[in-house]
Amino acid sequence: MNLSLFLDPERCVPEIPLTCLSNAPLEPIRRVSFATEAGTPLLPLSPPPTPQNVSYTRRAITINGKPELLFTATIHYPRSDPSIWPALMARIKAAGNNAIDTYVFWNVHEPEEGVYDFENSIANLPLFLKHAQDAGLYVVLRIGPYVCAEWNFGGFPVWLLNKPGMELRTYNELFMKQMSRFIKKTLKVVHEYLAPQGGPIILLQIENEYGSFEKAHGERGSQYIQWAGEFAQSLDAGVPWFMCYQDNVPTVLNAQNGFYADNWIEGHHRRFPDQPAMVTELWSGWFQKFGQPKYARFAEDVAYASARFIAKGGTYVAYYMWHGGTNFGRWGSDFKTTSYDYEAPLTEFGFPNNPKHNHLAEFHHVLNNHKGLLLSNEPVDISLGVAYTEAQVYGDLQTRALVFLSNMDATNDVTITFEGKQITLPHCLASIRSRPESTDLLLSPSSISHIVEPIGIFNSSAAITSQNHWNKSEPQSIALTTCEDVAHVFLDGKKIHSGVILDLEAGLSAGKIPAKPVELPVEGIETAETHELAILVSVAGIWNFGAFLERVEKGILGPVVVDGVDLSNGEWVHQIGLQGEEKKYHLGSKVQTKWNSSLPSSNTPLVWHLIRFSKKTLLRMLEEATDSFVATSEQSFKSPTVIQLPPITAFVLFLGTMTRGLATQVPCKFPDSASNGGETCASGCGYPSQTWYNVPVAWIEDVQGNDVEVVLFDEVGGGDPSSVSFGVVVG
């Protein structure tokens, strides 16, 4: 009897080009369909055994001597509020994953040298690990400590750059000393959660994707990465260490990252015949920068990439991301949106992103039911005699086997003959979905007030906004040759420019957005013997990706030229920060400062807005939305074999007209040639990249008093704070 698996969600007509067949008497032939209700979870796996001994063979990671098929969901603890960690873990487990992985974020845990935080809010790594253990999930801890991850400065604390002679991620004694110290500290913090102590941590990672930059560092790069492997082993943590996007370090496991990884396995096994094949980042989508549309990777394509990797011999698949979450605070790197949704199986708010979520969940459950065949056999290739097709067999076709039939043609269906039967294998094709996060429950502000940030130097004692006085009767133009990232230019107190001094079009890929010279015409300035030029520069995150990160610079980096005259060496006064930051305007009414109840004049830049909402009304909206969702969901759960998980709720701050300028004209282009689909894999073209901010429910519940206060800083000016509203989303 054969089992045919077509991964075809009901809302997506095309199928992924892969069919699994087993001639074992397991169950009748059936067509697998997917639940289409957002929030409909599948039956979770039974809890895994408590790990104690973790090792590996050529086929797989072994737990207590038994090989494991590991589906690993990437989730970053600083990108979601601790209040929803348990719910996220439950949803990850219910989707057929048996492990999670996360980076460890150095700049979160050591913001000042020697000052550690592993306890407060999103820094509470031990609590995160406990929730994973309680959910019956293994943990893969990626210490790095470089993380990339579209995280500010790649996870490095900026105080590293205050040390003379510091060079990051190369054979530099100063850097290696700091790196080793932090890794040892982290291992001490998580010690009780390591597998030998009965904890969930089964694997550890050192460094991160260094294979992309090793050559740039030359011989010192090669020395460094080999040292990193040797150092990791010297720590005697009791579980295997690995490196991702690396295949030349014999002291640790070597793994691959990418959109697809099946073609990597053969070469990996030639280089390391005793190591399992692991894809430690199978990219489920892509990140987004301000100025970009939202990129999609279709459910069928993600499942196809995962299935192909397993068909070719892999037994470890980690989805980066499974839940992306939110870049709270200033943790996003250069120009990354605060939403780190990543088009992942769980959305930014933690809701199932269907059809992708249920598509992968069903795929996991089917393969988990047949993992015995996968783990006890090596794949055997069989020729099908048709171009772009392959067959991999696990087991014995005469008795019991699992067979993967693949059609790698991107445009054509093919019919093959296998075991005397004709089987049509669909081509690789997919369709776009619509986003489910919407709400009819909106709350407008109860009151609005503002404070205008002063232009120029407000605190002359901060002698270290740049400001210059010079003699010129009628200036005609001002040129900024190199300035990163955003500049607001004022001449005699009048705004002549607000915006980015960057080449956004050239920087839409994963790489750095380059600065470009900008010529600013000067009009409407009165004739005077002396003029005052003030330039306020803001940084939109520090680059996270590339070699020589210690060389990254921000601010005014090139000449400032007025009518052809370079004023760079003139008399400038510098000041760091804004008056509003110094006076803590972000604390709202808690600050002893008078807020103006009237609206500022049109297009006034640099305005602090204090917007109040009724806490009581917000919580009532939350209750109504949750009750409505639960009632609807209960009608949807017909099968007694399906476990209903509690809903996740979130508040969304819709920013209205406060989102302008930077991202109003978004091109439709997929980054890094990752897809040939062009505009078909992008949505939101021609609109701002992001118009909302994720507000966890716990933040509202923790507010003291009757009002929830939101403070917005309008850099460009002209936004209407009355257009800001709160909504509730449930899923």
C-alpha cells in the first residue's frame, strides 16, 4: 500500500514538486489537505525524553543514543514580550517542531563592560529556556557572539570600539579575550539548562556565517575561525558545538544556511563523512527595510526546500524565522523596520501565517510519523529517466520504504513511471496570500499635546546637531558630501532639508546602504552679515552584516560645502542628543514640563507629541475581541483530535499620517536575486513600508493610572497626531 503526500493547501491550487511514497501498510492513499482557519493548531508531538547525552552520527544528532529528526523553529527572545513566550512555545510545538533555536544577544546582556543583565524583561534568557523546557522542546543555543540577525551592530556592544586596537571577528587578541569572556559568562548562566544537567540545550553554536567573510580577513581570518572551534571544545560544555555557513573547521559540526541547501549535502559529506547534514537557517521569508515592500516566500517553496534537504540525506532543518517578532527599542540594524515579521509561519504578533504555517505543520507531522525509515537508512538515488526529476529511497522497496519523488522543473509538470505506476509530479508554482491581521476595533486619542524641539545648540556646556557661523551675505547652495544616515538642515533657523542622505535604491539588498552627496538649494534666506547653519544627524541603526564592522562610521563624514567653499575646518560647535532626550520627554506627563495642548503650525519639524488613550477602554476592547475570536474558533473546531490552543492577543498602534517621507514610494524588487518573481513576490508597493507598531498587551496592563500615554517624535513634521489610533488583533 502506498502513501501519497501532496502538500497542497486548500487556498493554494499549485502543489510543491515533491511526492512521498511508502509501500509500508500504514494508511490508505489520501490527499492531504490543510486547515485554513488562522489559529487552527495541529495535534502536538509527545514530549521528548529529557536529554542527558547528546552526540551525533553521519545520519543525525543523537539524544540518549537515539537518532533524532529535528525540526527547529527559530525564535529570538528579545523580539517578543516574555508574557507570550509560553503561548509561542505551545504553537511551535503543535506545528510538529521538536526544537527551537535562538541567538544570544551580547549587546542586550552586557550593555556596559562588566555589567550583565540576564534577568530583566526581554533579557531573561533563563526564563525563556525554562518555558521551552516546560513545552517539551529541545533548545539550540547560538551564542556567537556575533549574531547578524538584522540586529543593531550584529549583536556587538558598541563599547568594544572604545578599546584601542580592537578588530572584530579576526585573530585579534583583544577581541578574542572579550569574546571568550562573554561566552564563558553565558555558559555559566545557562549551565542548569544544558543537556548533561537534564536541561533542554542539545547544541551550541560559536561564531556565525563566518564563511562569507573569512577570505576578506586573509590568514588572520583562517587563524581566528580555527581558534574559535578549538576554544569552543575547550569549554567542555557536554554538548556538540557547530558553526553555520561554514565547512572547513574540523573541531565542530559544520552546517549550511540559505533558501535551499540540498545541493550542499554531497560536498559536506565528502569533507566531513562522520557529520550529519544540518541546515541551520532555512530562510522562511526575508527581512524588510524602510523603503522596501513586504517580501513573500511561498508556503510551497519553503516546504519544497525542506523536503528536498531531507530527501538528500538531511535530518536537521531549522526555519529562520518561525516567529520573527518585533525590533523593540533601537535594536533593529540599519533602516530595518520595527516589524521583524519575516513572512514567517508565525506572524509578528504570534498568529499562524496561513497557508504557510499549516502547510509546514502538516508536512512535519507526516514526516515525524515516518522518521524511523529516515533515520535508520541512507538515501539511495534511483533514476527516473526524465530530466529535472529525482527519486530518493529510504529502506527496501521490496519490504518497507519511504520514497521521495522530486520534480525540479520550475515551469513544467512531468509524468514519470515508478514501480509500474504513472505519477504526475507538479512543477514548482505558488500563489500570493492576503494578510489576516486586521481589526474593526479602533480607539482614537482622548487628548493630544506637543513640545517643539529647539533648533541648534540648546546646551553650550555639552561642547563636544552641528552648528557653524560664517560671514556670507547671500548663500545659494549647501552640499553634504558624506553624511549618514538622516540629516535635518537648518539655515538661520529655517528648514531647508529633512530626510535621508543615502542611496536607497542601491541599498535595497542585504548590504549596506551607501551615502550619496546631496546638493541643497537655498531660497528665502534674508541677506545678513552672519548666518547660522545647523545640521541635525540621526542614525537609523548600525550595520549588522559584513567584514570589518569596527570601521563603521556614522554622522557627518565628509566636507560641508557652501557655495563651493568647504566649511569643514571652520568654527563648529557640536552636541550629542536632543533636548527632549535630555529632559526625558519620552516619559510623557511624568516629566515636569509643560506640554502645549494646541497643534503645532503646519510642517513644523522636530515635534514631540504626547497622545493619551483610555486604559479602561483599551482593556474593554481587548475583552470584546478575545471573546468574539474564541466564540468563532469554537465553531471551527469540529475534530476531537485537534487541540485548541488559547488565542494570542496584541494591541497595534496605527500611526496614520505620522508615516511619511522615507517609505512612501516603495519599489517592487526582491532583494539579492533570491527570486526571479520580481513584483509578484512583493506587496505594499507604493505605500509606506510600515504603518503600525506592535504593543504587547502586558505593556498596557502594566500601565499605572487611567491613561495610556504614547510619545511620538515627528522628525519631518506635518503629521497629524489625531490620526494615530489603537487597534486589537487576535489570532
